[in-house]
Amino acid sequence: MENLGLIFAPLFSYKLLIVLFFGTIFGLILGVLPGLGPTTGGALILPFTMTLDPLSAIVLLTAIYCAGTYGGAITAILINTPGTPAAAATCLDGYPLAQKGEAGRALGMATVSSVIGGIASVIVLIFFAPLLANLAYEFGQPEYFALAIFGLTMLASIGEGSPIKNLIAGAFGILISTVGKDFMTSIDRFTFGINELTEGIGFIPVVVGLFAISEMLTQSTLINQIFNRVALKAVKLPSIDDYKKTWKTIIRSSGIGSFIGVLPAEGGTVASLIGYAEAKRWSKKPEDFGKGSIEGIAGAEAANNAATGGAMVPTLALGIPGSATTAVILTGLIIHGVRPGPDLFREQPEFLYGIFGSMLIANILFFVLGFFGAKIFARITLVPNKLLWPMIFAVSVCGTYSLNQSIIDVWLMLLFGVIGFFMRRYGFSVVPVIIGLILGELVEGTLRQSLVIFDGNWLMFLQRPIALTFFVLSLIALSFPLIKRKKKNDKV
Amino acid sequence: MNDVHNEKGTNKGLSLFFKSSFIVSGVIIVISSVLLYFTFTFDLVPPILNRGIQPATFPKALLILIIVLTLLTYFISLKNPWKDEKKLPTSFYITLLSFAVFIIVSKFFDFFLGIALLSIIVSYFWGERRATYLILVSIIFPLIVFVFFETILGLRFPPGIITNLYYG
């Protein structure tokens, strides 16, 4: 806690402030554009971060994360299309309120509740991440293996897709991480005689391919889609009465979002749905939900932004991503040579507290920019896809090429784009692939090193209490979606 | 993808093979099996030096897991069929084709010519007919990207017809 003063350090660095400013604007633009969002946008910007120092790079990514999560609400309210999946619940009441001519009120409430949710979650991050990281001091190789398995089993409950499909996608991600020279023996695996593959498949081609290129292919199937736009005359502050109605909802949803964000592999989408459902459950007027309830907007928006800080807790403390976008941020940390975990807290507090402070500032920045710039940002949706996506392609290709100056990386990006498109088409989420790719090395490395320690005796894992706890939690995490599904079927 | 089994006059016994769940599961299993075969060709660490497991063991276990989970997904789909996907529009195939054009042109002619061609194909077939905008996405924007990467980020692009003109 003696490092708390470091939180304000970014305020005194003009370089970080510039990065934050551009990150926030870029995040808002990405959030507003349906199909992009902070995850794809973060993936697109990853190669460019290589020209920055590690702190500036991660600050840029976190600013995009915070602002992009809020930005999704602008299009959710104005064109009934969530800019990000986390803003889906905002459509339910935001758009009906906008249709009543109160777009400004809806947007104002979304902004205020997003900022409060975001700031609350950063406070959670500041206090809980060091605690969780301290716990990790007790971890040896077997414990890290069990933790990584737990992180992977949480994939079963990520998003709305089938748990088994998510596990297949996660296993595919781990398989990608095995390509190249084996790190223990230098034996080639899946290189097929291609020299460029001996170093393995990089994160960037996979991330950009699975998010940006697969989205481009998805957009190619939707070129005739028409949006109904609601004119936004002015963004006005919600009334005092609106705040009186919603303050409890905002606080509750901020807590819900922060908690759900902390769970590995959960994120803003789940948080906003639960935040919305709880707002309805506690409301004095639940019948207004779905028809333009100001509480509905507050419940969903506070929760999805609160998940941002929560999701950063396991990402920074344990190296286990809390959401899809934090998986991209974790990729950024890894390619900049920063290994998350307790050592990071002990050895580089200025780096970590710089991130915390930047997240706080990003929330304040998007409050100002969102409030006064919503009308301008909403106009970005007018850029037609037929112009936007070829430009995104050019940036994706050059960005991917720039990292290793390898044309093979560009081809891999296209290959993963096609794979990602078909995965999404047939109900496989692409997020588990990224999480599997990130955790793959940790899973295999810790497993093999543990077996060396245990002299090949697998049962020794069960004699380690922390590892055993994570295995039990993994079993629960795996069975939870099955129980949920069975209950749902029984109800039907 | 259309499920042919719903169409009139289709042999119901054969309809199983046209279900998207069957095709997708089949593709995953075939690819996984081929990769599994390759794991048997990996070099082995001599027993005297081997500590822990062989390098092929972990990928083998993953591939077997993928095959088992895919079979499970397929059998679940027999009870709860996947939702029918709409037929893919022509614009999708053209976009896919433009990727192939990009790969060929960037490999044999020029990286930026590949980007320009892809941009013009995608933009045109997605509905843009105005020459000014086609020039904007296919020439002006890639040029801005080139200058940005080349001068600001100091990147050197692969040689090609156009790139060589710049590099001299």
C-alpha cells in the first residue's frame, strides 16, 4: 500500500497523458463501431505498441479497454446495435428511451454509470490485485499448472456458446502454442519443414486474424444490413431525480461487475446481463424495463465498465486473463517481456501503479470526451463498411508484418481469419483460442517441470493442497454449465 | 449452410451427412487425426536423457481430447441440432477470393499492389461504385499506411515492383 502515491505518476508524465488521450479517443471510436470494439481494436493496435515502452504500451491498451467498453453504449442507444457485446443489455432500454426523444438522457446516464462503475472497479483492482499476487508466492510449478487448468476450465462458462465447443477452442489454442521447437528439448513440433515455424506461431497473427480478419469476413455477409438511427440533438445531464432513482443500482452493479470481472474468463458481457437482471429484480418499477427504463441503462452500464478493473485483477496478479480484452492486454505484456505475477508487484510497482492510475484517468477522460463528443463519435457509424474494412485490412496486414517482417505471419493471419470466421459461424467462440494460446506454454511447461519434480508420479499433484483446491474448483467450473443446462432443460 | 435433409424428396438416411454438425465435426476430426499422425513422426528423446514426458505426449493428449470432445459435441447435436445457418452470400466468396489474390500478388509482384487490389475488389463488390472513394481506399490510404510504417516506425517492406521504385 506504500506504493499508492505512484498512482498519480501518470498525471506528471506528458507522454503518458498523450498516450491516454489518444487511447481514450481510439477506444471510443472502436467501441462505437459495431464489429470492432476494444478486443479487436486492441489486437489491431498491438503491433504498433512495439514502438512504445512497456508502460506506455499497456496504458494505451487499458485506455482502449476502458473507453471502448463505454463506447459500445453510444451505438446501443442511438442505432440499437451494441458497439461491443458488453453493451447488448444497454440496447434493451437505451434504444427505447432514445426513440422517445430522450437519447441525451440515456447517453448521459450511460456515461455517468460507466464512469462510476469503472472507477469503483479500479479501486477493487488496486486493493485486491496485490493480495492475490501475494497468494501466488505460495505457488510452485504444480500449483501454477493447477491454476492454469482452472483458468482453462472457466472457458466452459465463457459467453453464451456451448461449454464443450469452448473447451475444443481452448484446446486448439493450446495446440497452437506447441508449434515450433520444444522449449525443453529443442525438438521440432508441427513445423512441417518451414523454417519460420520453428520459432512458433506468434500471438499477433493469431489475435489479429481471429478478431479483425474474421470480423471482416463476417461483415462481408452483412453488407445489406440497414441501421435505424435516432437523431441526437444534444447530450444532456440526467436530472437529479434520475440520480435519486439509480444510485443504488449503480453501486450494486459496480459491485457485481467488479466481482464477475475478477473471475477468470468472465467479462463485461456476463456482468452487464447480471447487472441488468439485478437492477430489474430490485426495481420498484420492473414493468418499465425493456421500455426505456433509466435504471436498466444504469444497471447494465455500471456493471460492464466495472468488469474492466475486475478483469485486470487475475490478469496482472496471476497471468490468467479475466476477459477477452484482457487476454489481448496480457498478450501485450508478454510481447513486451513483462511476466505478470507476484514478482511484478515486488519488482516493478511503478509499472503496475502507473497502469492503475492510467485506468482511473482513462475513466475520467472518457467521461469528458464521451459527454461532449458523443454526437461526433456517433457520426463515425456513418462510415460505410465498404470503405472501413479495406482500410482495416491494410492496417492489419502492415501491423502483422511489422512485428517480425515476415510474410508468413501475414498468411497465418489470413488463415486464422478464415478459421475464426467458420468457428464463429458454427458457434465456437474465438476467445478461448486466445486464452489457450496464452496459457498453453504455462500449462505444458509447468506440467512437464512438475513431472520432473515428482519423478513422473502424477498422483503427487494430489498431495499439494493449493493444487488440489484448484483441481476441485476446475471440476466445479466444468460441471456448473452442465448443471445450469440441465436445470434449464428441466424447466422447459 | 443449408440442411439438405429438410428439402423435399431427399433421402432421409443420407441427410445425416449434410448436417452442418456432421460436416464440422468430421472436418475437425480428420484434421486432428492427421495432426495426431504427425505427432508420431516427432523425434524422441533417448530414455537415458528423458526427464518427464516426451515432446510428442502433450500435443498427442490435446489432439485426443479435441477428437473426444468433438465426438461428444456431435452426439449432443443429434439430440439438440445446431441452428441452420443461412447460405453464404457472393460477397463472402469474393472477399475470400480477394485474400487469395492478395497472397499471390504480394508474393510474386508487390506487397502494396496486393493490398491495393484487395481493397478495390472488396470495396467494389461490397457496393462502392464512386471512383473517388475507390481511389481513396485502394491507393491513398495504403500510401498513408506505407509512409507511416516506413518513415515513422522504420519498417522495411518486402521488395516488389512498386516498393522497389521507392527504395530505388
